[in-house]
Amino acid sequence: MTSTDFHVFDTTLRDGAQREGISYSVADKLAVARLLDEIGIGFIEGGWPGALPKDTEFFARARTELQLKHAELVAFGATRKAGVAVEDDLQVRALLDAGTPVVCLVAKSDVRHVREALRTTLEENLAMVADTVAFLVSHGRRVFLDCEHFFDGYAADRDYGVHVLQAAFEAGAEVGVLCDTNGGMLPMGVGRVVADVASRVDGKLGIHCQDDTGCAVANTLAAVEAGVTHVQGTANGYGERAGNADTFALIANLVTKMGISAVPAECLPELQRVSHAIAELANIAPDDHQPYVGASAFAHKAGLHASAIKVSPELYNHLEPAVVGNDMRILVTEMAGRASVELKGRELGVDLTGQTDAIGRVVDQVKVLEADGWSFEAADASFELLLRAQLPEAPPPLFELESYRTSVEHWGNGVVVSEATVKVHVDGERIISTGEGNGPVNALDNALRQALVHRYPQLADVSLADYKVRILGWKGGTSATTRVLIDTTDGVGEWTTVGVHANIVEASWHALVDALTYAVLRRPRP
């Protein structure tokens, strides 16, 4: 079965965004969509246009800013309201206005929810499904239907959910998704229900599982075993309450354990990188113990494991880690990880042929930096600079820092002004520059670019696009370390740099210097 026949549908940007603590900006959502496309996802659900302004903006920007290689973008919404003609339902119109090739509708499939939540009749609910599906199909959209509370509804009335599916398929829906909305199912129950439903309907079935029993991935795989060919998940299992089925675990299990070509083969080694990059965008620490993609997924301590691994890594690894882009680690001896550096260098366009010593230095440096809280998973620009600095043709620094100073003044009436002064040496010339901004980092950025722009005019086009701070409380109390991620753009591309220090301004300075250095590297002066 190929990825064309088998659907991997990701709802990180809609269902996953309901996780407590996650609030994506529109720029974040676009970045997450690009990352999901890199692992071969077939369908990316972008949000609910018309219901949420941020999602409406996302779809509007996606038309010109997203060039997806593997995925199709999906708009999510509800069927028409009870008693309202589908042509007059503004929310349904918003789904068309989103301009996506695919629409995923949600509908009630539990008789109790139809009567008590929708407060309508079972017959009207079926009409709502059929009318909305047919309307969207008539406008050239592929339609998937999420049958909300399907499994709980099946327990109350084993026939009504099937009637909902039949109504959708007869109206032209391509997929009918059985949703364990409350997340209370176990694998054996899911397999039994899916097998029964599959024998009673003629259409492609999907599965959407929440993780309230800790079985979302297992429940999804049980559904596949019973005949489902469309699976829904979220990156790293993000979602409301206990979360959703983890898209990365689903893909890895489907491909490596069940022999289903759920994504293109060349995408599988990107799983760990994309998992960690999305975690950084969500501002959530990656789960070291996450299956397949966690930093500890293939880590072994000294002793019996280590001695056996010297003979054959397969004795203690269920899978070759590189298959999913991960590495095996010996925690005491600290395996070098040279292959990862070489592959990343190739991806970044850095020729490491014959640079054995340089690769070793980079590996050692990354280990030291990561121990201090640095993370390069979502900061490719900083990693590329670190890598190039170890090569014989390493680019010289843009400047030599003498000092910098920042200040913040509160002038009353809510007016707060930040000022920064930098003293740097550029090509033997001492330059003092002062800049103002709406915060110390913005002021530093303005002052430093002002000092450098005469020597590096391409910096005039550079600006900060996003700024993220994470407090790493590894050292306890008020001495916690601060990690800063800065997204920078020159109007053509965007890149991310990282800085770490106990002082937030100094951490920001490191990330800012990398950002400007990378800008010059991207567009060398003629």
C-alpha cells in the first residue's frame, strides 16, 4: 500500500493547538506546515477559517507563502446549522473562501449529542451532513468527514453512526473518520468496532484517537489492522487534555513495523529533526523519552547493554536509529555522532569531505553547548555558523566587540523606551553606535546594524521576525539559564539563531550576532 492509497492526516495546527500552553502565531503555523510537509504528510489541517481570525489569516497567507511538496492543505469546519440552508451558512462559505483543495467537516454521530447538544432530530443531522458534503463537492472540494464521538455513540446505538457515514459517502465524501473524541477506548475495542463498521459501509474509513487512556497510537494501529486506511495525529501528540495520537510514532510504526508506505521513503530520516523543530516552535521542551524521535529513544548506559552493543547494536535496538533520523548513544562513553554532523552539513550545503578533525571538533563543541542548554534543533543558522567556524576557510567575524550597554526608561503614561549603545571594531575602525527600540533586544539590534550597515549594506534589509524565550531551570532557583531563539528575515528567506546565558540580554546578544552574521553569509557583498 502506497502513500497515495494510505492517508496520513496531521491536525497539529488545529486539534494540536488546543494543548494547554500552546499559542501559535500565524508565522509559527506556516513554519509548522512547512516542517510537516518535509516528513511526507499527505494532509495538513490548518485550522477553522471563519471561526478564528488567526486561522482565516493563515489560509489567506498560505495561498502565496506555502509551496508544499507532499501535502495538501485542509480547512476544518462544521456541517451547516440545523434549519439553515447550506448556501446561507456563513461558516460553510468560509470553508470555500479558504481556498483549500480539501475540507474536513465535523459532524455528530452519537444520538445523545445530536439530541442534547445540537438539539435537533436524528433525521435533520443526517440532512446537515448530506447537504454540506454535497455542496462542497459541487464546488470542487474533496471532503473528509470527522464523526465526532463515534465510539461512544456506537456503544449507545451501533447503527446511527453508520447512518451518518452512509449519508456522507452517498453525498460524495471521500473519507469517513471514526473519532474517539473522549479518548476512552482500548485497542481491542477499537479493532472490534472498526471491523464491524467496515463490513457495513462502502467507503474509505479513517481513525482519530485522543490519548486519555494512553492508547492513542495503539488504538490507531488497531484500527489500521481492522481496515482503516486514513490515520489522524498531531506532532509529538500535542492536543487537548492528554493529547492525540503522535504523528511521528504513527508514521514510524506504520512504515517500519507494519510495512505500509505511509510516507515517501526519503522522508522517514527527517522525523527526529522535524519533531524537535516543531517542539521549539511550540515553545515546549522536546520529550527525551518520546518513542523513535526522543533523544533517549536509542540511549544506553554502560554495563551489560554497552558490552552487547559493541558486538551488535541490533541486540538492544529494535530499529536502526538512523532510519528515523535518530542516533544511538552510549551515555558513559558518549558516542561521537559524526554521521549526524556530516548529513546536516550536506543538507546545509557545507562540504565536509576530508574534514575529519573539524567534524570531531564540532561534535565535541555541540555536546558541551547542549549540556549548557543550547539547542540547535530549530536553529539551523547558528549550527551552520558553528560548523563553518571549524573549517579551514572559516569566515572571519563581522566585527570585534568592545562593549555594549542597554537601558530601559519608564517615562510615565505607559511610555517605555529602551536604548542601547554598542562599541565595535570593524576592519580596524572603532565605531560607536546608539539605537532605540521597544525593548533592549530591539534597541541592540538597531544599534548593531547601524554600526555595521556601511560595511555590510545587505543588513539594511534584515529585520527580526520573531523572538522566543525559554527559561531552563536546570541550575535551580534564580540562577536558571535562559535560551533565546530569534527568527530573522531579509524579505527573501527566514532563519533561526539561538543564544544561551544566565542573563537574558546576553543570550539575546549571542542569537542576534549569529542572525546578522548569517545574513551576510547568505548574501555576500559583491
